[in-house]
Amino acid sequence: MTLGRGIFLMALGLILALAVSDRAGAFDLSMIGWIFFGVGLLVFALSFVVGPARHEIDPHAIDDPVDEP
């Protein structure tokens, strides 16, 4: 899920940075696009560090096998 968020933010950021050359009030959409791209890149990179740690199996959570009669 985090990989998808990172890719989405990077894509949205690149669209805003490279394809849109407009201003929304006092905001430069190109700069906002580069910020989104940077945040997306950070989320994407951190997903490889934090992601595997979230999926570790707790050895105490596994039930013992039940003997069949």
C-alpha cells in the first residue's frame, strides 16, 4: 500500500511540475509538484525499509498443532 502511495505522489508531482505552468493564487503549481515528487520519492524509499518490518510474524501468535484422535 505504501508503494502505491509513493508512486501516486511521484506521478502527481511530475504532472504538476512538468505539464502545468500555472499559478493558483499565490501558489506556484510547479513548485508544489516538485514537493509532491520529493515526498513521494521519500515514501517510496521508506516503504522498502519499514515495509518488511511490518510483516514479520510473531512466533508467539502461531498456534500449536492439534493432535487428531
